[in-house]
Amino acid sequence: MGVRLQDRDTELIRAIYEIGDGLLARRHIQALFWPDSTEDAMRKRLKKLNETGYIFWPDKKAYHAWGIPESVVYLDWLGILWIARQSGVEVAAPAAINENQRRLLEKALRKEGISWRRAFTRNIAHDLQVIDFRLAVRRALRELPDFGLQTWIPERTLRVWQHRVTYTAKNEKGERQQKERGVIPDGVFIIKDQRRDRKARCLLELDMASHSNRSFLDDKVLPYAAYISSPVYCQSYGANSGRWLIVVAAGKKRLKNLLNQMEKIAEEKAALFLFTTTGRVQGANVLTSPIWRQPGKKESVALVDVEPVTIPVRAGDGVQGATGSVRVRPVTLKRAVTVWKRDASSR
């Protein structure tokens, strides 16, 4: 038996594909689409979408085998076909619902530029925290009516681009040499000041402590700094300006060690990076709260500093309005991200 898709169903399917890059945790889904309902109401609707082939989730064996940290939801064959058709891509439905036919569908979609995330990986904890950050940006922008998210480019797209840069680093003997490396952020997003027509280019890196402190400097920081000044970066994003936002999952000690490593590079390169922890992101406004550390600076800073303002709020955004005026003052980011001023009294 089929199911008649409701508006919320199609928004959910689109959110899994666009916001979650192929998956969402159930807690994400409830916050976005059932914020004022019981979990049971959400569970019943998800069960119906699962039974009719729009979404699926891992079984107990997969949760254990892949170390999946919480309940997650993926798009099934009907869900990804709906995405494809909304993009103007017509692909034949599977002749039968089995693994072989799903693989053939995945291959056909890939040829049309549609990525269908079906396989489980050990990076799911990392990916869920990237989603957490993206949703935090979304909530933060609700408090800044003149600012908007121009684009968010997910990791899957950046992997297809395969941007590479050449940079200088020291080898084991301490000699400087040229190296080449691919650069794949966990996401790139551009925030636009719609009133002043200015843009801030932000490159996200979620640090899961998979690199030693030293290798983080050599394998991440140096090529990342070179990337912002590279021709391919300018061609892709319109200018050689931007800021790497490094979100550390391992806590304060790891953050301190990485900041110490940053003291070993030139100040102009260090200025391209801001650091925080996942703990500080939780419950904070990632744009307006002083949760970011600049290498070489003791005080934490905000990307944009504001006072309370009356704002429209949608269910699920988790934002509470307050009365007052808005005043945004610039944070000194040197040649990296553009930061804006705004005086609400002149509006």
C-alpha cells in the first residue's frame, strides 16, 4: 500500500538530502518537523514512510557493527527518486526491491549527478556533528534578519570537485619543500549581508582528533591556508577571502594543543583560522556568541556581536525572541571573513 505524501513528508525528504547530506538523526527530525509533538507521533509517521520505501534506518546488527552512536534515518529508493525528479532527473524505478536493483539505481543516479547515500560508515558520529553545526548556523541566522545563508556546499560535492593545492612545509630533516594535497572541507557556506551586499565565506572543519597535533599543522593548517589564496578557490567562491572554522570534538585539552601548534606558523596564516569546541557550540549562537578562539589571542570572540532584537520565530528553530535594538560591531578578522556593522535604529 502506498502513502500520500504530505508537505511535511516532502520537506523531511528534502532535509535528509540537503541538510543532512543523506542522513539525519531522529533528534534532528523531531526538532525540525515535530518540535511540539510527542516522539510517538513522529515515530508513527516515520514508520509509514519506511514501510512504503521513502526512508530506512539501520537494523540492530548494523548499529553494533558500525558503531552508529544514535538513531539515524536515510533515504530509501522512493525518497531518492523523489529528489531526482524534483531536480528534473528521470530515472527508472527498480524492477524489484532488492539489493542488486538498489545498486543499479544508485549507479544510474550517480551518472545523473545525484548522490544516494546508502552505505554505513564509521564516520557517522562525525557527520552528525557536522549536521549539528549546520543547524546551529540556521538557528543563528534567524536572529539576524538582514543576514542570510547564500549557499552551503556539502562534503559530497567538495569531494567531487577534488581541489588540490601546492604549499611549502618542512620535511623530517627540517628542510622546506613543496607539497601537494587535496583539500576537502566538511562544508563550505557563504553568509550574505543582504542589506550591504557583503559576503562571508566560511570553511568548516570538524576535528575528531584523528591527526596528531603536529600532523594537524602539516596536513591541515598549511594546505588549508594555501587553499584560501589559491586560484581554484577564487574561481569557486569569487574571491580569495574566507575563514576556516575549526570545531574540536575532543574537548578543551585538544583545543589548547592545537592553538599552541598554531603559534608555529606566520601570523597572517594563523589569522585565517578560528577554533571552538562542540561543547561550546551546543546551546550557543554560533555567529553572535563569543565562543571562538583566535590563535595568539587570549579572549574569545564572536563572528558577529549583537544585542537582543525582536525577530519572527518558526516552530522547530529553537529560537526565542527578545525586545530591543540590534547593533552589530565588526570583529577584526584581518583579510579573512568580511564582518558587518548594522544599526537597527536606522531601519
